[in-house]
Amino acid sequence: MDKTFKHFIITRFNIPAKYAGRKNQNISMVDPKTDEKYLDNRIRLFEKYTFPSIKNQTNKNFKWLVLFSDQTPEKYKNHMNKLQMECEMFCPLYLQDEEAYDFDNYLKSVLENFKCDVYITTRIDNDDAISVKMVERIQNFYEKNKNDNVLLSFSYGLQYTEKNKKLAVQNIFGNHFITMILPGADKTVISFPHNDIPEKIKKVNIGEKTNPMWIEVIHETNYANQTFFNIKNAVKNTDVFKEFKCEVSWKRKDFLKNIIVSIVGTFVCVYQVLKRRETKNG
């Protein structure tokens, strides 16, 4: 008899969390639970990138659990109610601080309301996007392999910088779009940092270089993301967006502009190094 499964996408929106190595001074003093300037920008990013990419999944057999602080101002809660009417998979949850700090137990109590044998959990941040075929491919993998103790990664994705429109292919196994399949709800994919995967679980990469499955968006209020862009990994055309339903303002002229800037920057750096050596030796 086949085991039953339930699939959950999990997003932490503004619940309190301790981010090791938080680097962005723009938000280091901001309270994400209540700061309206911060929340306005996050909702802009959420509705531009994250929400349409989840709403338009080809396989809609999942629940999207989005974790908010219960201190979120009422006007944002009302807005989430409107979004819920547009996307039946969208489930906003409002956590007290003590629940947020112990979200493993909180999520276990939520997930166990959905009776099944196997729990599939996928993570996505509130400012990024995934391919509309990600859920379909994850569940196809499970249906084919029936492995209920595995961590899946689509290692190939895109990094898009809003400000200067840099777009590059990334290959990162421990990215923040990974999926975990387990026979119980004690742990989920957000029980650990995405770049600190448990050693004992089997790890499978089902990503393809020609088919990026996620977009990491770089903007002024990221917590600690780094930009990786060079001539080798730069995206050259819009074909990469064929499986994304979100709006990315990028054209081929942006590729050409950023390549020129990158080449000029390299020459400037080389010139400065040679000049310093000449001065030192002189």
C-alpha cells in the first residue's frame, strides 16, 4: 500500500529570528514585526516575485504556510486575507514570539493536523521566486522514488539584482529553496540553516544547468546575501524566464551594459595594482 503524503511550502515572513552574521545596516535596527516602511517594501517584493510564482504552480497539491508575527499591523493582515482569496494554497499563520522561537514544535502541531505518512517541506523566502514547475518536479521525484528520508536540491538558479539589473546563473546545493522529505513532522526544511544541512540525511541534486528553478532577488533590504556576477555566469537572454510567472525587469541590453562595466572595472583594478607597485618600487 502506497504511503500518503502532504506537501508544504514554508515561508518565514516577519517572525522574530536570530540571523547569524546579519550584515545589512539598512535593516539592522528595524523591527520587522511592526515597522511599516520595512513591511511595505517586503510586501512589494512578495507580490512582485514570490506570490505569483507560488500561485501559478502547475501542480497545486500543496499548502503554503507563511509565518507572520501576531504583532503585524492589522492593515497588513487584512491585505493577506485578500491575497488568500486569490490563491487557495496560501495559508497565513500568525505566531506569538514564543511560538516563533520554538517554531519546530509549532509547525509540528500545524502539520500533524494534516494526516499522512510522509511530509514534504520546501522553503522559500518572502522576496524570491521559484519555477512554476517546482512543486510538480518535487512530487514527481517522490512518486517515482518513494524515498521518505531525503533532502532535494535544484542547485541551479538565478540571482537577480534589482538596482543595477545584474542577472547571473548560480550553482549552489545548499540554497534557500531546498526540500526535505521525512516520515514525520518533528523536523521541517526550516529546522536548520539552508547552508548547514544535516549530515545524516541523504542528499540528491535534481537540478539542471539548462533549467534554473529559482530566482534569488538582491535588493537593499536583504539580510546577508552576496552578489555573484561575472562574464562567465552572466545570463545573456530572456529564455531563462520561460518557467517563471513573476515580473523581472531585465533585457539583453542590461547584460551588455553590465558586461562592459565588469570589464572596465577589471581594467581599473589591474591599473591601480600596477600603479601601486610602480610607486612602491620607485
